[in-house]
Amino acid sequence: MRVATCIMVACLVLTAGSVSAEWFADVYIGQSFTEKNDVTVHSSAGRGIFRDVEFDRSLAYGGRFGRYFDRAPFLGLGVDVFNFSPRIGPQRVHVDGCVPSGGCNGGQGGTNKLDVDALAISLDLILRLPLLKTETAPWGSVQPYITAGLPLFKTTVTPRTTAQFRNHDEDTDYSFGYKLGGGIALHVAQNLMLFAEYRLTHVHASVELRDAATLHHAPLRMDLDTHSVLVGLSARW
């Protein structure tokens, strides 16, 4: 692994030319897929853990702006703002602990519909490998890249058709998560690249909804582990 890393770094250093580094501005769109996960609810009856809750696929979109360093043009920093909405649809799942219908011995329970909207802003570190340089594409006509960031997520949960929570009474959580990704950018015109990217994001969200019967706070906890496949355009100058 160390040998491969050293070879990659050496290739990056050798491909760095004398031209100045780039600014970039990206826009992208795609689809996100959030993994099944447990959702924990603390209601007036007690704690219930809804096992393997499914999240709907959703549209993912956003934009990124940044710059590659002058002295290390294969390395850059960017600010990325992105959005996805992994809604929880009506479904029957196994519940450990207290179930919405009453009793705390576990059993089957329903989630009904909850909207989940995630908006994040992230400071990203980007590492690219410039290949096939030309006069019109001094940093490569083909640029594989990897990226990592620490996004701040704003996650809003809104009950829509639930019996357990007061519907349309939303709450918002602010939490840091992480983001890993990789992709490839292709030079398609002067100062313009087309790119495709895969990214994995994670955040733990904790919101305070209201119990439908007592109107007391009913904390809800969940992890959002999301895979996104994106395509976009990148302006370079």
C-alpha cells in the first residue's frame, strides 16, 4: 500500500506543469440511495426501536466551488453544498421495546409517512490525477479524482400521516458527518468539463417530535448512510 501511494504521489508531482492552478465551479444532479437502518423513538410509553426501516430513493443535487493549489495543482479545496430527501414511506417493521399500538414487549409496528430533508455544506479536500494534457487542457483532458469532507448537515424530519406523532410538526437537527467520494472528469470544451461522481455520506440525526396523544416531546434518532451517483458540469478558469 505504501509503495502504491508513493508511486501515485510521484506521478502527480511529475505531471505538475508551469501553468497556474485552477479555480472551479461545479453543478451536479443525480440520485441518492439511503441504506436500511434502525430508527429509535422515545415516546410517552417508553423506548421503541424500529428495525431495518427503509428509506425512499431521492433526487440529489448541489454545487461546489473551490481552487487547486498553485504549488500543488493536483490538490485542491472546495466548498460543497448538496441536498437529498430520503423519505420514510408507510411500512411494517419489527419493533423492539414499546410499539405504537401499546405495550413494551415488542412486535410489529408501522412507520407511516415521514419526510426527511437533508441539506449539507462541506469543506472538501480533493486529489486529482491529470492525464492526457493538451494546450487547451493543461491539467489533463481526463482527470480521475477522489474527495473527502466533513459536512455540517441540517436534517429536518416532518411527520405527514402518522398516528404516533403530531403531523406537520417538524423539527431540525444540526450535526457533523462525513463524506467520501470519487469520480472522473472529462474535458469537453474550453474551460468546461463533464464529470461523474460517486459519494458516500453519513450523519446521525436526532430530532424532537411531538407525541400525538400527549403533545410531549418524542425524541427520534436515526443514521443516514447514503450512496449518491451524480453527473455534472465543471467550469474551470
